Amino acid sequence: MARFFISCVLVVCILSGTQILYPMGWAMASDKPIANSPQPSSVISQKADKELAALRQNPEEFRALVTGVQIFLGRFGYGLGPYTGQLDQATKDALRAYQKKTGLSETGDINFHTLRRLTEDDSVLSRIVPFLPAQVARLEEWDKWVEAQGSWMLKEGNTDDVLHTSRISCMREFQRCIDSTASLVNASVPQLKVHTHVYDIKEWDDDKIVSFPYDGEACALSILRISRKPTVITRFVTLQGKPGICAKVKADDQQYLLKDGQEIYQSLKMQKASAIQQILQVAQQPGRPSKKE
């Protein structure tokens, strides 16, 4: 177990050029990972390969790295085990088969691009797909108050890098909507964050509720809109790049719809199952023709 931990740490160290960090504000827009380095991928690759070359000169650390690679390949179905920490012929053959399957250069050796793909594929297998709450909207007392809950999905299609589920309460008397959101960030170490948006109401008529822009989150402005018939709850988010922690944020406009969590769960579950099928190497049974990759 200790060796596995050391191996994974070393893989992260080699990939340090692509590590991510999160801004201080954990609102919807800023929950998404932001690249920590503006360097081109070629520069990052060269730097990582130099670090890897130096690591090869330290037998103990390189053996730990090889063990980590063997664990990944064994988990993906490439027939390795027990894990020796030796870059032997079986490990080279497994690396070459993995590189072929993933479209990498078939070197049979450890390099930056292979390490990056191994860690990406491992994160897919380890990714959490939580069961999200059902969508509920209570609009019976529209003239006084409105409540709703559900999970947010990008209008263009959801991604499971960050999952958001919210409960929204609007009180006409106070001209405010309070949106309490829990966000699950599927990073290398999954994190759960809870944050609250307080929207001041700009319009509340028989058909809709529209808020003023909310600027209490890092790197973004957001507007909440609730349509009565049909019931559609939308959050419009404008990402803003500016000096400081938002310097690397790409300006963008996004539209989120409050959807049924069970529907999103089933969709993400199917996406993960499909991705796993692409990652795992399934041994062919004798007498059966092999399928094309």
C-alpha cells in the first residue's frame, strides 16, 4: 500500500506541469479547474521528460514509479502482476499494447504522454457518480413564495467534472431568492463544497422571476430566472477574466438548467460505463476472432 501511494505521488510529480488548482471562490463558475500554468504543452512535456530522466537515476524512486505504472496497467486489464517495480519485458509489452490502444507512440517505455494518459484513465475509473436528488418545484403560492430543487445541467450537455445540486427559495415580500448549492468536484481528490447565492429580485410578475446580476462569486456574474408555465429554472453565468485569481479564466457565457437529478445520474452512469469500456483491455477467449480496436 505504501509503495502504491509513493508511485502515485511520483506520477503526480512528473505531471506537475499539468496540475490544477481551484480559485478561492467555490461558486458554480469557479468550481471548474483552472490551469495552473500557461506554458505550451510541448514545453510542459519537455520539462516532465527531463524530470523523468533524472528520476531514472534514482533506482528506488524509479522502481516506485514503475510499480505505479504496473498497478495502473494491471487495473486496466493488461495482465500484469505481481507488481515487481521492474521495467521488464512483460511491462514493456503491456505498455506497448496500452500505447497502441490509446493512439500513443508505441515505445514500450515510460514517458510523459503515457503517464498523463494512464492517470487520466485511472481518474475515469475512480470517478464518483453520485445519486442526485429529484427535481421538485412548488409554485402553488406563486404570488408569495416559490421553492425548487434539482441539479444543474449545461444547456449544451452536462459534464461530470463538477456536479451541482441546489435548493432555491424565493420570497416576494423580501424580494430575494436564496440558492443553496452543493458542488462535487471530481478532481484527483474529490471535494464537496457548499455555497449560497443571494439574488435580489429585479422582476416578479405572473409569468416569471428574474434576478439582478449576482457578483458575489469569484470570476463570474450570474442571473437566476424562473419561468412559471412551463416551469423552467435557468441560471445564466458569465465567466470573467481579470487580474488576480481570475487571470487565467477564459471569458465565456454559460446557461444552466435545473433538471431532475435522477436523469442526470443515469446519463452520467452511462457515460462512465462507455468510457470504461474504452479503457479496459479485455482478453480474447480462445477460438474467438479479435475485434478491431
